[in-house]
Amino acid sequence: MTRMFEQTLALTSVQLLSDPRLASWSGHSVECWLYEDHAARMALQARLRGMGMDATVRSAYKPLLHFFLEDIDLAQCTHVNITYPVVPGVDAKRFMLEAYPLARRLAPFEVSWTPEAQTLLPAYRVTLTDQQGQVQEHAVVAPNRWMTDHLNERVLCPAGYLRVTAPNSTQVVLEQDLPTEIESVYAQVMQWVCQHGWGQQEPYFERLEIRVELPGAEILDADGTLMVSTLEALHEDLYFSILEFFQQYSGRPKGDRGLQPGQIVPDIRHHQTEARISIILHPVGSVLPALVEPGQVRPFIPADLTQLQGPLPAVAIASALAAFNASPFECISRQGRVVQGMIRPGRLPAIVLTAGQHANEPSGVVGALRGGHWLASQPEAHFALVPLENPDGYQLQQEYCTIHPQHMHHAARYTGLGDDLEYREHAPWYESAARMHALECTGAQLHLSLHGYPAHEWTRPFTGYLPRGFELWSIPKGFFLIVRYRQAYQQIARDWLELITEEISRIPGLAAYNREQLAVYATHAGSVPFEVHHGIACIVTQNDQQTAGIKLVTEFPDETVYGEAFQFAQMVQTETVRIASTAWWQLT
């Protein structure tokens, strides 16, 4: 382990209070947009007003949402019209997506959205009409800055900003970018990564740990569910930006999932008074330390999986799998953990059931175990089960959840090598060998792969806001399915998909759940660009490289959900296994 880089940065608010120009702004209107939370912004606002300025301190991140949360009382409102900016060179829905989840908050009112082409400082225009017909109009500035990123691409990013207006006038005497501490942290980390000498051999490290402490801003809704987190946004942007850098560095195409850089681990934590960066490199072959003390990861062994309301600990997965009366098999992960599977022979057409390929998608792991128990209860079922394909990522996910239980943790998504195990290109196969063994030994032509995706918004604010390459995944759109088939299976895939979606749509509560999620998605992102069968969005593609004739990927928005929401997610995954298997046997 080598500590490669350390830096401490003063907060933007602290730097602003020491600005020598402050005295000359007495009596002026001072507006600034920062990435700090509401309490910190209000404290700065009070300090500036105490120095004789008419000061307003707003959020640079998701300013329209913060406007409705902090500045507006909607009690008497009947109609809301929002004119949103459309900036050339940027996704036309970008600023509607930046307002998410406002559509849910405004659901009781009549709301209209109107696009407006803009080229200068982007701004929303909000018109509110009350019960007496009186109208209020507000301009909500959304400061953004064009930047050239680590891929040498030009991106428009939410940014800190400062504007000073002369007393009793609209004359702007100063207007400038105001680089915030979180923007500076991102820039400093990426500069170090891009300039370091990495050599030519993958993996470049066992783990690259990016430890950051800074104030950040997080907002919970009335139910205690996370709505907004700049700490999570920094984690996501650092992780995927570093992946993108190594894809380019290795000469691979952008988005290549076979890349094996090693495990990239942003560790973003809250610290109130300053921003700190520490970059730690664990060389190839290192024994990796935990991010948290072992006692901080709470063990939990449920008596009944149907009642489980959160991710299942790895030790419980092993215990549950041991209860099956079947032939076990195992392989070893990159970091030395056991990947367990089992095969139960039978006379019906074989099925392979897997989960945990992406280790931060926990509902599928429970759904696979419960679905496996249902398959085992069918006397003639022939199936293989691998309920946790990626134990290295799952261990990291459990540690992350101890720090931030409601973050989506995409750095735990891939394996200890940093690749997506489905796209592994060569030996040593490590954890991907379990799936290969299950498909080879059963000869299954149906592979059920249970997955999840973010249950709240996924953003990358320092590289253009939308998650590059995953734009369609930026906000949830309900439970949906991906079907991939080899050419010879095209017609049976279509017939089978029609059967299962009709039955899946009858799962109690799912139709209403999907309607609500798709309606919010339509407001912020437009219509779903997929086929919709019986209220379930579906992506159907041909893939002649896969082993099985048909592969079904389930996608439930489960990242960050707990309680009854998680219980519903794992129930839907389980029922989908039952429905998909039954329909497969009927057709084949």
C-alpha cells in the first residue's frame, strides 16, 4: 500500500469570506451558487448580510429542485408552468432531467413544461398560478460551464457561480465562475490519475483507493429516502471517469467492459470544515484492507427470505445454498472468495439461474435463492443456480452500505479485476467460471440473469451531468426486461416474451408501480424508447455470441431501497423466475 497523493482544500464559502473585494460590495446584491448544503449556504448568506450585502446563496446542483424545496410555498397553487432551457450541443431533455424528481413533488398540481432555446447563462422560468388566479413569475438560474474533460470532450457541467449587482439597479458589476471545493476535488483527482505512469500491463493495480472527505449536500424526503446527494454524485463521476481514462489509456473502445484495470474504489465521506483528498495505491497481488472495521458490518441471518427487507449478507447466501439437495460446485474469485453454485438434474428443459453479476444490485440475489427453491420444488426441473456471481464486489458493497446505506455504489458493480464478468476475455476466468460451468454442464438454452438498477437519479455532474453511456438509466422506469436471443431462437423468444409479460403484469402491485414510474420518467426524459408489453418496458436484441439460445435479464430499480420497497423488489424477481420457467417449459 502506497499513499500517492494528499491535498487539503479550503471550502468555497471560506475562501469567499476572505475575498478582499467583499468590502467594496457593501450595499450591493450578491448572488452565489455553491455545492454546499442548505444549512451551510444559509450560514454564508447570513455572514454576507451581516457585512452589509443583500446576499442570496443558492445551490449550484439541481437549482430548480432546490428552488421548489427551499423558496416556494405551493399551498395555494393550482397551476405550474416551467420553461426549461435547451442548450445547443446538449441533450434536449438535460435540464428536465436535472429537475428530477420534481414531477413527483408537483403531482397534485396542473403542470406544463415548455422548452426554450438558450445560449447564455441557462435559466428556468417558473410561473405559478394560485386559486384566485394571481400569477407569480420567477427566474431560476442554472449556472453551467463548458469544460474539456479527461477524454478531451467538451461538456456542459453545473458549476459554482458569483454575480454582484449594483445597489438599487440591475447593473451587473461582476459575474464570474466560482470553482467550488467539490469541483476542485474532482479536477485534482482526475489530473493525478491522467498524469501518473501506469505501465502497460493490465491490471495496473490491485486496488486504487480514492479517499475524499468534504461537506457535500444530501436531502431526504419526508419518508427518510435519499433524494439528492452530491457525495454520491462525486463517487459516481470519479469511478466512471477513471474507468473511461483506463479504457482510453489501454486503447480500448469507450465503454469496453472487458477492461481489467484493477478495483477502483472511491471512498467519499462527510467532513464539515474542509475538503481532503488521499489517493492510495495497492499494488497487484496486495491483500486488501476493509474500508470499515469488521464490526461495523452488521451480520444478519434472516429466518424467512420472503420477509427480507435489505441485502442478504454473503454468509447467509452460502448457508441458504447449502440447504439445496443438489450437486454443488465452486470456483474462486480474483480476491480469493468462493463462488458457489449447484446443479439439480431433471427431465424438463434445463434452465440456468444467476444473480449478483453486478454486486450492487441486491434484490436479484434473494430472488435467485427463492426462485431456486421454487425450481427445486418442481420434481422434473433441471436447473443450475449461482446466486452470487461476484463476491468481491459484494463484499465492497456491504462495506459501502455501512458508510452510505442509500447510495448506489457503482464502484462495487464490477469484479476485483475491475471488469464485468460477463465480458471477461481470457483466462484466468476466476468467478466467471461458475456461469460457464453451469451452462456447459446443463446445456441450458434459457439463462435467467437477475439484475437491478438505480432506484433514484444517477448523475455525473462533473462530466456533463448525464451518466455517459448510460443515459437511458439515469432515472428509474419501473421493472423491465432485456431479452437477448441467438438468431435461431428469434421466434420462440418473441412468443415466450409475450407469454411472460402478460403474466408478470399480474404480479400484485406491479402494474400500478410501473405506471407511476413510467409517468415520472416520461415527464423528465420523454417517452420510454423501448417496446412495451403489457405495461412492461422491454429491450429485445439478437446476440449470437451468447451460449444460451435465450437470455432474460431482469431489471428492478433496487439500488438503495430498503424495507417494504426491497421486499417488493425481491418478490417480483422471484415471481419472474417462476413465470419465465413455467412459460419456457410450456413452449419447449
